[in-house]
Amino acid sequence: MKHIDLINSIVEAEQRAQKMSDAALKRREGLQREIDRKASELRESYYARADARIVKICEREAAIAAEQIAELDRVFDRDMASIEAAYKEHKDEWADKLFNMIVE
């Protein structure tokens, strides 16, 4: 083999190696972009699911709070009715007692 042929084959091998290296780098960049895209999709998916869960939890907590407030209102109304009934029944007696306590 002549020196020129040997040099040409070395250059050709170097060019093939460079093409293979370039192809591998492009493939690596493509894979990295794909990984980044999928990571972004997963992140958005997780955020969307978390937001949906937060909304459901807030709705459930609001319903529980509304029920507790309604129960407190019922207790308050019952107690007020009891107090008003006692007042109607004993108002004259209580007024006399207060008057007597003040006067004495």
C-alpha cells in the first residue's frame, strides 16, 4: 500500500469516526430534549393532580365547616328558645327579685 493510500484511508476513517461522533452527539441531544420534555410533562401532571386534590380538600373542609356552623346555630337557637321561654315564665318574678335586691 502506498503512503498516499494509507493517509487517505486514515483520513476516511477519521471522517467516519467524526460522523459517528456527530451522530452520537445529535442523538444524545435529542434524548436530552426528550427527557426534559417528559420531565416537564410529568411535573405539570403532578401539579395539576395536586391542584385538583387541593380543590377537593378545600371543598370538603368547607362543607365540614358549614355543617359545624349549622350545628352551632341549632344549639344557639335551642338555647335562646330555652332562655326566652324561661324569661317569659319568670320575668315578673325576676323583676320583683331584682327590685327587692336593689331597694333593700
